[in-house]
Amino acid sequence: MSVYSWDEVGKYQNDVARIIKNSYRLNRISHAYIFEGPNGTKKTSTAFLYAKSLLCTNSDAFNPCNECHNCRRVENRTHPNLFYVKPKGKVIKKEQIKDLIREFSKASIEKGPRIYIIEEAEKLNLTSANTLLKTMEEPGQDIYQILITENYNSLLKTIISRAEILHFKPIDRNLIKEHLVKQGIAANIANSISEYTVDMGSAIKFAEDFKMINIIKLVTEIHNSFLVKNLSPILLFKESSQDVFQDQEITDFFLMLMIFYQKDILNYQLRHLDSICFEEEIETIKKLADKIAQKHIEQNITNMLGLKARLKYNINNKLAFDKMLACLERGYKYATYCSGNTV
Ligand SMILES: [Zn+2]
């Protein structure tokens, strides 16, 4: 886990950072938080930052120093006062919570605050939740708890009522793009990925995955082939179709990028240049935009969105994608168009 700060949290989750910092300032730090929000919104990193801020021996206005023994042990997840529980399989087992409570009472615990973080807390079953509740009800102890969940409505009401809920919002696409570019990812790739997902974790995973990078390349090659008479997009696709169909996520990514590219052509015509995703392809986009009327691009996009909706019904993907490419090719090369429902 990289070094994370409250300023950084503020960039992604302004409300969360503000509430925690204010509570610290007013000496009203809550002993039980529920961090709630969709996947990829940095709930876990924020929970560990919170633990670090509580344990740091040199913290300044709740900002950990990142250098002291405690900070380093939180970073390495070896601090004896910090407990992290993740579900084993589909549930958090009663034994896991019992172990946690047993660990808490051990002599190896150091003085100072004790913190536990429970990931996917909605997977606590009734017994685990009840065992946990008991610790939440013991006042006066220097115990802090963070329950992390994507859906706090599935937590027990009794747990919700004892904790303060902090809502984590989906991260702004521009911040994801900025982050990827900072990591040295090309603008084209950072744009495509941040258009596709607002889950920071998946975005980083995609950017490091050569399979995803190859898909981005394929989409640009296919669009370039619309401008070259003897290049066939269907053949290009055929050469890579194994990659595209190797799993559902990649198939979906490919189709979404094809749609983004069509939207880029439309945005170019509308002079919405700021909204263009494949910005390094601007020359190709310009040429393609000259070859097609706005209503036909709109039709293409509608057809492709229709195809995306049908993908989950086990249609013959290969045939459907070939048809889509043939339609696009006819439009750009020969100005003949497919009507709706033919893709
Ligand atoms: Zn420190």
C-alpha cells in the first residue's frame, strides 16, 4: 500500500476527509465507523490511514508521520494493535470474530488504541455480528472499529445504530485519468480506461494488463482500417478475436471502446473536442468525421448499445461483432448504411 494522506483522501472523497478531520479537531473521533460505498472508492486505504493516524507517535493534526515505528508497522500490517478481518469464502465465520476478540485480549497488545477493520462486513452472519456487537457495547476502552461494506443496508440494524456511517462516492473520471497519467500511462489508454470504469482498483489493474492494452490498440487499428481501401476491419478483428472473447470483461471492454470511438467521431462533428477520449487519434477521427453524417453515427451508436445489451444473453458474439464491423465499414468506406436491428 502506497503512502496515503488525508489530503489525498480529500481529493477523492472530500466529505469523508472533512468529517474525519473535523471530528479529530473537535475531539469527537468516533469509535465505530461504517465505510460504505461502491467498489474501488478507496475505503480500505482510508481505513488503514485512519488506523495509522490513531497509532502514529508523531502525528500532526491527525496526519501520520509515515516514519515512526508505529507508522511503519501499520504500513506493513504488522502492528499488534491492528486487526484486519476479511471473509473466508461467502461469510465471515464466527471463529474469525472469536479469534479477533481473543487476539484483542492478549498480552502482546501494546498500550494505546486498538483498531480493527472488517472488510465486506455485510458478510457477517448473525452470530458473528452478535459477538462483534458485544465488543462495540463495552464503553471506555480504547477500541476503534471500521466496518467496510458496499451495501450497508445488509448490515444488522443494531450494528448500524452503533456506528457512524461515512459514504464513499464513485471517484471522478478525471481523477482516475490524472492518476493513470501520473503513473506513466499514455493519455489514450488513461482516457479509455477512465471512461470505462470509475473503480480506481480496476482502472489500475487494466492499465497494467497487456491484454487490455492490446484491446485499446485493436480498436484504434480497426478505426484506421476504415480509411484504407484494402484493409479489412473484419480480418483485423479475426486475428485478435481470440483475445476479445477470452472473457466477458474483455469482450465488454472492446465493445465499449468501439462505442467511445464512435462517440468521439460524433463529438468531433459537434466540436466537443474536450470530450474526446482517443485524443491521440484526432487526425483519424477528423477524417472519419468527414465521411459520415451525424445521424448515421448516432444510428451506429444506438445499434452498438443495443448489441451491448444483448451480449449478456449468450448471443453468437462472433457473428454479431462481424456484422457490426461490416456495417461500420460500409458506412465509412462506401457511404451505405445499416438500419436499426441489423447489427
Ligand atoms: Zn508515525
